[in-house]
Amino acid sequence: MALLSKSCVYGIRAAILMAIKGNEEFISIKDIAKDLNLSAHFLTKILQQLTQEGLLLSHRGPKGGVKFSREPKLIKLIEIVAAIDGLELFEECALGLHGCGTATPCPLHEKWSEHKLVLRRLFETESLEKLADNVQEAGLRLRTLSQLDILEFNKNKRL
Amino acid sequence: MALLSKSCVYGIRAAILMAIKGNEEFISIKDIAKDLNLSAHFLTKILQQLTQEGLLLSHRGPKGGVKFSREPKLIKLIEIVAAIDGLELFEECALGLHGCGTATPCPLHEKWSEHKLVLRRLFETESLEKLADNVQEAGLRLRTLSQLDILEFNKNKRL
DNA sequence: AGTATTAAAGACTCTTTTATCCTAAATTAA
DNA sequence: TTAATTTAGGATAAAAGAGTCTTTAATACT
Ligand code: SF4
Ligand code: SF4
């Protein structure tokens, strides 16, 4: 199990890429998909969710694409996670018990609920812009790697 | 996305139940499944993984069942997670990038790798016995709830 | 020896996630 | 107005996860 679904990871990567490109004009999803080495159709579906949540604005036709509805600086990672995976991760019990109540807490309750909060803060704190800066500084590596890429990487041990 | 797969959660619940029952004799999987309100066949599959990892001993035939290969006191939660879900959660990047290297870290690297460690320590620290005690003190609630149970719960708002 | 009990193993089904493909609707530009 | 471009949306397919069912093998008890 990964922490986030693949869709969510792709969504985050796309958002970081968009933040890097700035938010001046609409960016075509096809271009983003090409940069990330993803299927454009698939990415379209994912970004649709962000559009429906009001995080992105979209525009059809030539010169169309998507852009953030507000400054990337103000958009936190958790907003993207919430739109795609939901907030379950930060709100549910690690043991998956329903009918939670602090009156009769299940095992792990204390430690996990404390931890959930820390995790949540992490995603609430990180803004897209900060991540974008970080990517640029360190040398971008957002691209989904194909099998060939991985072979290449293993040969070169740097990418 | 949940933190742990359902199989893993079931495995942990079963293990806690077993720890509560003590480790004197083999416990029948059918009985555990009944207590947890799970399919016995399904639980068998899950516990098989723990047996194959050497965490449990199994024995067929009448009076057969499973028991821990060592004291529940010594068994940490992470061992069960490792056997069922693997350690990916504690070892992989939150953004799912391959070819990780601290030389050219991807965004989130610092925060997430720090956090991964905390999460790992949490699972490394909690022993089955401690959880079992906790369950008993607070009033056991390991049972998987059926839809009927949930209705019932919502009526009573306590379980 | 024979029967009942129990885990192991594998075939199979159902659901969810991931991914692809095709068509429709909106929009721009010529 | 026509053609090209681009997101939206639905149908479908493939893969993984969750769960069921049947058969087999081991074991204990009579
Ligand atoms: S008691 Fe705590 S850990 Fe258990 S379900 Fe409730 S919040 Fe989650
Ligand atoms: S750079 Fe850090 S976060 Fe990125 S893949 Fe490597 S370990 Fe994971």
C-alpha cells in the first residue's frame, strides 16, 4: 500500500509542473501529460476532478487548457489530496474500525490520532509553490519513468 | 486510500485477538473469524502469510489452528504489516518517483523521509501484547461490523 | 481403520483502481 | 462558416485487491 493513490500522485506532479510554468495562461493537458510521460486522456480525467473541486479553471478549444483558480502560492498539497483521494487518510482509524468513539477507544487510538494530525499538518503546510521551487533548485524529476527510462537510469545512476 | 490494506487490518485484528487469548494452545482460524465477523477462508489466506513468514505456527486437524511462534509480547505490529503489505509504506517516496537519490531529491523529500521514520517507529514500538491489554481495558471492539451492526450502532450510538 | 476436524492450496467471482479509446461540446482562428 | 484544437464524458479493457468456494492433505479421536 502506498500512502496516496496513483491518480493522486499524478495530480500532485501535474500541479507542481503547472506551478513551475506559472499561472499566466491556460496550459494544455496534453503538454503536461507529455512532460510527465502519462496518457493525456488519463491525466485529463484526474485534472477534471481538480476542476470540479474549483481548484483549477479549464478552457476548451485552441489556447485552452487548465490553470489554477488562485495563486499556486496559496494552494496547499492537502487540497489536491482531498479532491482526488479524499481526507480519509487523515481522518480514519488505522485499524479501520467503524463507530469510533473516544469513550471506548480502539487500540492504537492515542498514538495514531496524534500521528494523523502530524501527517495532516505536513500536507496542510506544503504549498505548491514551495514544492515547485524545490523541484527547480534540485533539478526536476517529475517524469513518470518508463521501463526504458529505468534501464537507462540504472546504467547511468543519475537522471 | 487507507494507510493499510484490508487484509493487513484483518491480520492485525486477528493477531490482537490471539494475543488476548494467550498463546498456550493452537487457536482455530474458524473461531477467530467468527469473533471478527470475517469469512474463515479469507482469514485463513491472510494468516497463511503470517505462517509463511514464520510469525505463526500452524497445525492441521482437530485441536489444530495457529499460534505465535514466539511470545506475543515480543511481536511488534510492523512484523505483521511487513508480512502482509510489505514495508513499501515506510520506504517509498510519497510522490512515487523511482530512482530516488538524496543527491537530487524530489520535492517533499526532507519532510516526508523524516515523517516516514516516525511512522515506522510507531509500528516498530507497538507490541501485540500492549495492544491486547489496551483492547481489554477499554472494552474490545475488534469485530468487523456488518451493515446490520452499523444500523444498530447508529441507533444506540454506543457499542 | 474410519471419521471428523482443521489448515493449505487453488480456482473462481466481484469490486475497485488504473488506463485506453472514442465521441461530443466548446472555442479559436483562418 | 469551416477546420483545427482542446476539455468533457462515457464505454470499455486490463490489473490488482477483496472475497468465496471446492478440493486436498494432515491430524486427532474413536
Ligand atoms: S477509537 Fe481512535 S483509532 Fe479507533 S476508530 Fe476511533 S479514532 Fe480511530
Ligand atoms: S528524493 Fe526523497 S522523496 Fe524523492 S524518491 Fe527519493 S527518498 Fe523519496
